[in-house]
Amino acid sequence: MPEGQTEGTRFVQATLKVLGGKWKILILWQLKDEARRFSELKRLMPEISEKVLAQQLRELENDGVVNRKVYPDVPAKVEYSFTDYGKSLEPALKALCEWGQEHLKRVEPVE
């Protein structure tokens, strides 16, 4: 560990390696309650490009957080969901949501 770096820093870096980026946490938020198809995720997050969504899902799958299930239908049906390991992120996602709610109360003017 580099001098002056706490052990906690190493853990945060490990977390950011998996969850870092503009879209991963939002993708996980959309998957927290149910499996979703690619097109459904795209519709829920219209600002993300299909290329980036596919890339982020692939990275989350490679990290063991998201499961990709292909059904033998024609046309092929693919669903994304949490793995059991990915479900361990649910308390962290909930905490981030709650923090964001409190943050918005603080920064947005009351009408």
C-alpha cells in the first residue's frame, strides 16, 4: 500500500473498479427489483446509448454482479438480473438513493 494511503482507500478503489462510471449504478438500480430486457433498460434510461449500455452490462456481467440469460426464442430474448453476489449491493444502492433524496432537499429550492 502506498505511503499515506489508508486500507479503506484500497477498498473504495476496488468498489469503484466495479461500479465506477456514469451509468453502472443507475443500471443496477433498474435491475434491483426484477430482471429486465435490454430494450426495457434502454427505455428506462433514454440518455444512454445502446453501445454504452451493452458495454456497461458486459462489464457488470464479467464482474459477477449481473447475470445475462438468453432464452431460445426467435427472435432471441435476453434478460439481465442480479446474481446472488450482485444482490449484496442492494443495501448500498438503497443508501445511495436515500442520500440523494436528502441531498436534493438541501440543494433544490423549496417551492
